[in-house]
Amino acid sequence: MQDRSESSSIETGENDADTASATASTVIAEVLPGVAVVFGEEIPELKPDLLDFGLVSKADRMQISTVLASIGNTATVAGNLGNALASAQGIYKIGSATQALLNSGATLAIKDGANLGTVMYQGRIVAQARFIPATLVSAAQTVAMIGPALAMVALQMQLSEVTRLVRTNIALTSQVLSTIRKEQWAELTGLVATLDRAVDQAREIEAVPASLWESVASSEAILRKQLELYRNNVEDHVQQIDRADPRRRREYLQTNAEAIVFDAFALLDSQKAWTGYKALHAGKARDAGHGDAAEARLVEVIVRDTRAELDSALADTTRLVDALTRELHILAELPGHETLSLPGKRKDAKATRAIAARLLEAVEPLADALRPPVPPVEAPSVICAPEALDLKSYLRVLRWCLANGETLQAIGFPEQLEALDSIAAIIGGAKGKLAAARDKGVTTTMLAVTDRRVITARTNAFLEQGEIRQDIPLDQVRYVRAATTSNKGTRSSVDLITRDENIRWLFPPGIDNAHVDAFAGVLAESMTIPESERDALKRRRYAVEEGGEEGPSTATGPAEVTESVATTGNTV
């Protein structure tokens, strides 16, 4: 039932409801969206993913059990109320695939207020269970009774979540850390160890006594300082890679690789310590809250604020670690880089690959824990390439260049004119100028069209360094035209007009015209002229009509070029 593997799920058929009712010995109660408490018989296949109750006290567990027993005839499934509490197995995080099944009321038989189902593991039935959905637990009356107890469950899930991520941390050694970083790391790990010890003691005695809380209460200021330090560092890194163009973004990632690795891990460690501290604070308030409504309310406020802080930290860390991991793969796997800068290391390609590989070994487990592993890129249905071209090499590099969820729709390998004025090429259409430009020099280009952008790259630079020459967002595509011919030895071409420029790509004679047309068709799906650009050009007309005749304008706005191309038939 975990997100990590999705190897287990809950399924049922309506015709086996009576069988499930008779044999179900496990109760799975979704006490919060995506979070379930499990009672009854242990399911061995799910035990590795079980989380203990941590700082959720016996009193809170008793309160949750009492309310769950009142929803349908739950207590008769897991035994009487005392047995149900005694047999509480722990907390599960329900994965997305399982959640979709559980949310499908049509596939779950209902009896005694609970859904009846079978627990599937790796394609086989391993147990019968009753599932109490969050819609029943979250009823207004129920929340009023056990709201603070559920808040402690939510906080325990947050602590478990960040603890799982920190387990992927590394022992940062002298090969990676400078002297200053070693001092910072020692200070941070000391704080983390102090809070870990206090949390472990609270879990062992299932309470937060005054003496335990007082031993860590004074740590709030230094913990907040550490958290803000590394949060600001990570935010600065994210802003740098978000603002920069592709070349500067890569340079920043390469130059600051050490700092990024350190700050990402340090933020997670400081967030773990802070979450542990707030869990102890909430536990102390919860103990007092049984007789004080304000303390009970404070627990819910602590959980809300801690969740928001954790979500923000994980989002920034995921963004940063994902970008760094992709860049390190390119540095470690391709031969052409000599730019990775770490203290005391030679800046040659061999040393760069070795350093990148070591950093990648450290950071990739964290990246895979924060987001799904990056899948290989599959060949698209539209390919404009010579038959002898090794497409797999390009797809292997594209794997680390495409964003999460970005889909490759077409790929082509034309020649892009280097020395030709693009407007003269497209509007003037003089074959002599095109021939002259080809004599001056062309470069073989890789064109990758995704569902978000057009990526251009020089083929050699891309295969050796993963270097992208240009990113063109699809919303900047204004007009596309394909010029093909049946004459052997004649190049087909594709003209692309964007908001800011005009580009012509010439495809080798050996590429089938149908493939060139299909490639242009993929690009053409994004053609649009925003009303703001159209209106701006219309206003020029009105300005001329109102102000009298003026000389011809030299402006070449995007829409003006589009209209010219749309009525011109010049080809190569």
C-alpha cells in the first residue's frame, strides 16, 4: 500500500462479499486522506511498509479505536474493543494506485459500514480486510471527537516521511566537504542527534514528560536558525537555475555541485530535527490538552504549520536535487566536460567524470526517494533521420534533458543555416543566397519536439556534452511550413517562425518527404498568434490612418512575418 512499490492493493468483487465478511480479520481504517490505521491480524507482506505509532499516545489510540468501533460493526471483525486496541498494527501510507481502487465504490461491497475486499500482493490474494474510508471517519461529529488525536497521527506521518528521506543521506567525507562545511555539518548533526534521542525516549515511554520537554525546549532558536540557513541556501540555488538560460544553468550546476549536495542534505536533516522538535511540542501540548481546549487547538496549529513548512522544503529540495542529478548523469556519462569545479581537483575530463560519478552515487538515492526514477526515453513515432544514424545515443542523453512528465513527440536531424539572415531566407527566397550561406557553413542539428518545447542542439556538442543550443517554448510557435520536392538530390526544408525569430532547417535528400511533412505537422499543432500580438499590429494600422501617410515601417514583428510567409511560396 506504499507509494514506493505499489505492489499491494485492495480489490474485491461484489459476489464475494459474504466470504470476505466471514473471513476478514484485518481492519484498514483511512483516518486521514491517504493515511490508514491497521488493526487485527498481521499481514506479513505489508509489514515492511508498516509505520509504528511513534508519538501517538495510548490515550489517542484508545480514542481512535473507540470511534472506529462505532462505525459499523468494526469491533466484531478485530475482536472486542480491548483486543482491537491491543492488535493495532500501525500506520500505512496508502499509495496512489491503491487509493484509486479504494475510492471506487462500485468495486467494493459494503457491509456494516465498511467496504469488504481482498488484499493483493504481487498479483495474488494474501488477506481479507475491511476498509473504512476517510469519508466516514471525516464526518463532522467524528472529527470533533478525535480531531487532536488524528492531528498526532498526521504529525507522526510527517516525521516518518522526512526520516525516510534522511536515511538516504550520506557520510559527507573530506573528499566532498571543505573545512567550513565540516564545521557546519558537525553543528547540524549534533542538533539532529539530540532531537533524535529525545524523540526515541518519548516513543519508548509513550509520553512527553516535563523533564524531557525541558531538555530540548531551549533548542528552538538554534533549530530555527539552522532551518532558515539551509532553506535560504536551497531557495537561492533554485532561483539561480530557474532564472538562468540553459547554458548558464548548466554552468551554475557544475560550478556549485558541492554546495548544492551539501545544502540539500543539510536542509532535510534540519527539517527532520525541526519536525521532531515540533512533534515533541505537540506531544506535550496533547498531554495537557485533555483538560485544556486551547492546548488541544495548539496541537492542530502545530501540525498545520509543520506540514506547510515540510511541503515547502521538500518541493524546493526535489526541484534542486532533480536538476543536479540530471546534470551529474551527463557529466559522468559523456566524454566532453572539463568544467566541474571542486576544491583541490584537476579540471580535466577524466577527473570530472570521476567526481561527478561519486557525487551522483551520493545524491541519486535521495533523488529517487523524492520523485520517481527518470525513465528511459522511447523513440517517438515521427523520426526524420538518416537510416545509419544511431538514435539510441541521442535518446540516452535526452533522458536527462527532458523534464519530469515531458514527452518526446518527434525528432529530426537537419542542417541549420548559420550565416543566413533568416528573414531574407524566408521572405526573399533567393536560391543564390541560400547556396552562399551553405558555402559559408552549416551544422548538423538535432531537433527534439516535445509536448512543451522545441529543443535544438549541435549533434556533436549534444553527444559529447549534453549541450542544448536553444529551447523554444511551443507557445512561441507562430507559423510552420514544409517545402518538399520529388526531385532526387534536392533537400526538403521546414520553416519555423516563432515570436522572436525565423528558422529554416534543411533535411538531407535521403530522408523521405512523408517524414518531413509529418515532422512539420507535429510542429504545426502548436501554431497560434496571441490576440495581444495581433492587436498590437492592428494598432499600427490605425496609427497610420489617423496620422496620415508615413514611410514604410522597418519593424518586423512576429505577426508581420507570419502574414508574409503565409502568402509566399519560396522553397529551397
